[in-house]
Amino acid sequence: MDIREGRRRLCIFLSLASGLSCLALLTVTLILHGAPYRPLWWVVMALILAGAFLVPMLLARPVEWVIRGYLGGSALDGSHRRV
């Protein structure tokens, strides 16, 4: 697997994990507290949810950097093997 495929998978995973978690929390908040009293809050919640899906894509490179450092620099070139 090349580095672009790995980064794409990491972006998808981070985006889905963040976005679905945020969606679940917003749903629980709406269930517990009811619908917002001002229509503008629906827009704010939609923007927060969109950000929860989009912002984690920016975190793929830093997460790769941490993984590479943790595994001694060989995590992304395919040369890391467990004995």
C-alpha cells in the first residue's frame, strides 16, 4: 500500500470517527434538551457537524508523523515488521 492510500484511509477513519461521534452527541443533546428555540441554532449545529467531518482531514499528516515516530520511522515505508 502506498502512502497516499494510507493517508486516504486515515482521513476517512478520522472524519467518520469524529463526525459520527459529534452527530451522536448532538442527537443526545437534542433528545435531552429539546429543539432549539432560535432557528439560528440549527445552522450553528450544522456548521459544527460539518466541521467535525472536515477538520480531521487536516490531522492526517500529524497523526502519521506521530505513528512514524512511535514506530521508529519505518511505519509508512512498509519496512516495519514484527518478529
